[in-house]
Amino acid sequence: MHHDPPSFDEVYAAHYAGLTVQLYAYFGDRQEAQDVVQEAFCRALARWSTVSRYDSPAAWIRRTAWNLAVSRWRRARTALNFLRRQRTDEPQLAGPTGEWVALVAALAELPATQRRAMVLHYLGDLTIAEIAEREGVAPGTVKSWLHRARGTLAGLLGAEASGVANV
């Protein structure tokens, strides 16, 4: 007697929840369990013309889901073992100084062209000619941007800016 294979929707409706519960118990993580079960059903759907003719398509999906779960668990275990072997004493870096924070805040107040010119010239060590070429303007324009930016920064930063203006 020949019977029609079950539809994908029928198998999904009948087995998704139970399989998710099984894998949730295995993982201890509901989202991981749902991801693995969804992946198994996606793989089954991609080859449903073959899988649907198996004696138990649900068994194939369950085996696929469990294989995916074990693979994920092994990858996670390997990653954790790797992390455990890494040195735990990370070098401590000093945070930004108050002057640096004030300078960055003051730079944010400048027009974009002046801010780029200041950063490229004083932090990027580019010459006026290099900035002019990069920005596609005359060197005199870059000098003007730098001059205006230094004046604005001096006003924003007060006496602290005198060091910037002379750099």
C-alpha cells in the first residue's frame, strides 16, 4: 500500500516544539535550541523531496538538529578552552587626560574643513602641501583653515590653547 509522504508543514507543526524542548534541556539556552532546530528544519526543507520519502522524516531532522547541537557545543567548548589558556593580565592603559578630552570637544566645534586640517597637520604630521593636495584646494586655503581653527581653539580652550597655537 502506497502512502503520500507528509508535508513539510505537517512535520514542522508536529515536531518543532518537542525537539526544541529536548535541545533546550541539552544546551540550557532556549535561543540556541531554537536556532539549531530551525537550522535542521531549513536543511530538511532544502532537500524535502528526498527527506519526505524517508520512513521517518522527523528522525532525520532530529538527528540533524542533534548533530548541529553537538557541533556548536564542541565549538563553544574549544573556544572556552582557548580563552582559559590566554593570559588574564591585560595591560592597563591610562584614560584620556582632561586636556585631551577638552581638545577633542573643542575640535568638534570647528567646521569640518578646519577640523580635518588641524587633525591632519598636527596629529597626522601632514604638510600644508599634502593637506592641500588631499583636500583638492590651494595651500593658501589650508593655511587659512589652520589660522582660523587655531584662533577658534584659543577662544574655546583659553590659555591651554596657546600651546596648540605654537605647535
